[in-house]
Amino acid sequence: MKISYLFPNKFKNIGWFIFIPSALIGCITFIFEYEPSALDFNVFAIFIEELLGDTYFSGFVNNNILNEILGILTIMSSILVAFSKEKLEDEYISKIRLESLVWAVYFNYAILLIAFLFIFDLAFLWVMIFNMFTILLFFIIRFNWQISKLQKAMRYEE
């Protein structure tokens, strides 16, 4: 019984089409702290902790939703890029995919362990925020690098 947990290959291009602009815009908005007032809304929150104030378990809070939109787009598109089939998906590609995923987890958590030891306070919060995205990013980079090495080796043999 063959179980396929991967998306069809056509989703990879859709993922790249969304990932590149959402990641770039996300970095730009982070660097310049850009929050357009048109995206300020009262949104439902499960947990609210006001700065020097009360704590609530649910309610509405005024929030600029640009970060949420870009975060969702970046995560969803990187999942499409990372977990879409290659045009020729075989057992060797599956092996590269698994090894790249394991490598990305090890690398990501090595960085997180270093952060636990040497980064503190608000800077550590930023590390944790970026950590949401890095495991998929590390996987995508390593997997595509390994695939490109395989393609170069195959061209060399021809």
C-alpha cells in the first residue's frame, strides 16, 4: 500500500509564487516596522495579556493584521514548496527529502540551543518568532541544493 503525503507537483510553482513576495514583504515590514493603518482591526484573541495590565482568556483586541497575513502566507506557501512532489519522484528523491528534513530539524534545533545559551530578553523572543519559519526554510534550501547536485551529477554522466 503506497501512501502519498505529498502535494501534486503543480503546487510547488504556486508555493514559490506566493512564498517569494510574502517573505520579502515580511522582511521589509519587519525591518522598517511598517504597519498600515488600513489593516488595524478588532480581532478575536484566545489569550490577551495587556502590557502592565490585566490578563484575559478570550476577547477582542485591536491589532494590525499585516504580520498575521504575511506569516500565514509564508508558512502555507513554504509548506507547498517543501512538500510538493518533484516532476520525477522516485525512492532516491524520497531518501533525499527525508535526509533533508532530518538535517533541517537538527540544524534548526542546534541554532535554538545556541540561542538559549547566548540570547536573552526581547532578542530571544525575536529568535523564537523567526524559528517558526526557519525549519521549513532550512529544509527547502537543503533539499533543493541536494536535488541540484543530483541533476549536475546526472548531466555530467551524460
